[in-house]
Amino acid sequence: MKKTICIVTGTRAEYGLLRPVINQVISTNSFEIKIVVTGMHLSKDFGYTYKEIEADGISIDAKIDVLQDDDSYKAMSKSIGIGVIGFSEYFEKNRPDMVVVLGDRFEIFAAATAAAVACIPIAHLYGGETTEGAVDEFFRHSISKMSYLHFTATDQYRQRVINMGEAPDRVFNVGAIGVENILRLPLMAKDQLALSIDFDLDCPYALVTFHPVTLEQNTATKHLEELLSALDETEGLNYIFTKANADANGRAINKKIDEYCQKKENAIAFTSMGVLRYLSAMKYCEMVIGNSSSGIVETPSFNKPTINIGDRQKGRICANSVICCEPEKNVIIESINTARTQKFKQDIANQISPYGDGKTSGKIIAVIKDFLYNNEINLKKSFYDVRRVY
């Protein structure tokens, strides 16, 4: 009998990363696939992005709605509770052989909690990373401890998962799927992209994404205002904004972005561009600005500069193309000016991304297939005490 793999997705970006894995599962005769959507996918405020999944011809097995109508910390906690209930009910009725989750968001934490309590093996992409400014930090590590198989983006991240007591023979460095998307997706031509988003791309532009730093109190709008002031004082750039996630204070950020773009002829905002348009926009941009993980993981593969602002991504491994700066107007302006110099562009022109060779999804599916069909899965995990580096 075919083994059943359940893949959970809660955001537009996460789905874009999971899509190659989904394709790999669909293309093999070894598995039956169940796609469960939750989180931002089911929210009008965030674009009902489950429709992008359906547009790709992928059948959705279940929709588990968890988001509240506001972006407070209380709402995040309530969403987790609702998510645990919803996923518990789903796993009671539909018991897959393995659940695949990616990342570190609160809705994925809820899904992993329900699966772990139901004694369903979990395969987790991307443990071992650190984001010291966000609650994602402890969600990610918690999901790792609930998981049986681990797929990391670098060797250093793999070692961190092992340091958490996970056995080395269950932890695999497979690189980042974002790199695979860049190398394998047929990206749009520049004029095609401009027509698709109805925005002039002849002028140099920056791709801007700014999320709240959820382990900081009452800084989201202040830091965004510093960024917007810096953009106002930067000449010769247009701006394509992609809006914030459904974190605490995310809606407040999105409101300010909308207000800013309505006043500016050189700026446009999107709730969701989809992975193809987003990566195509990254390919032709002058630089990426903000605090999204995509500026750390994907952008270096295009040899484009990233201005990484504040502490949200603090702790991630960064390529030479990433300029980290404080969320202060003058510092941001200085960083943007540095990134625009010919010397900086030459220095990063031939850099090698630290996030793998772009063959990630095939490696992941090969490991999952081996464990589900050839290896006995024992959820009574022994804590692996690190005595030497592997």
C-alpha cells in the first residue's frame, strides 16, 4: 500500500518553498499526498492565498482556519489553541504515515503539536536556524524536538539540531529549497513581469518586505517609519513592497505600507506576489530591503545586495551580499548607498550561496521514502548526547 504524506502550509512564502517537495511527492508512485492549508491562506486580509494552490492544480484535502481578526499577542495564542484543536480532529479522522512541516510559525507549531501527540512522525524543514528577534525562534526549536526527521539548510544548522539531542542519522543537510526555486523555475522576462504587476520596471527598484520583530514590544510601526523615511530620502529608486505576515502587529505594518504606497507614484504593494513573480522581481531588482528570510536565503543566489534591518533575522548565516543594519533612518540610508556602489556589486558578483546546490527536494523525498519503506520508525527517541562533532 502507498504511504500517505500530509504536507501542511500556512503562508504564501511557505507554500512557494514547499511546492518543489509537493511536486516530487506527486511525481512518485510511492506516496499518496494530503495537502492541509491553514493560517494566512484562509484570510481575506492576506489575500486568500489558498487560491494560488488550487490554481496550480493541487487538490486541498482540508482547510483549518485559525486566524483571529486582530494581530495582538493574545490573538496569536488563541490561534495556536484553535489550531491544535483543528489539527487534532483532522489527524483523528485522517491518519497519515508522516506529516511534513516547514519553518517556525505559530500555526505550524500547532500542527506539529497535534501530530506529535497523535504519535504521527514529523519531518521538519528547517531546524537549527536562529532568528533572535522573533517568537519564531522558540517555535522552530520546539517543532524540532517534536520531529523525527530533520532537514536543514547548512551543516552548521544540522549540527545545532544534533546539539539539541537529535540523532545524527535522522538529521540531513539538504540545502535551501529557495535556491532550488531560483535555479529551476522558468522566471518571467522583465517586460512580462512589469505587465503582470502593472508597474514600471525601467527605473531601478528595490524589493521591500518588513515584518514585525515579535520579541520586541511596540517597535513595529516605529521601525517601519524609520525605513520609510530612509526610502523617501533615497533618490533614483522605485519600490515594490510585499506585505507582512499575520504576526502580532502585522496588520498595523500593512496599513502603513498601503498608506505610503497610495501617496507615492514610485511604490506599489502586494499582499502576495506568488513565488514566480516574487523571485522574478528579485532577479531584476537593485537590492532587497527589509527583514525577510528571503533576503538572507534566496537573494544571495542572484548576487544581489540585501539590506537586513534590525534583529528579526539575527543569528542566520549570511552571505557577503547581506548588509545588516540597525532600524534607524540614517543607518539604513548609509547601507543602501553602500549597496549601490560599483565596488560592492563587484565584490558580490561571484559569491557562492551558503545554502546549497538547488537539489533539495529530491534529497528530502529520497530520505522520507527510505524511512517510511525501509527503516523502522521508533518515536521513543533517545536523547543524543554530543561528544564529538559530526
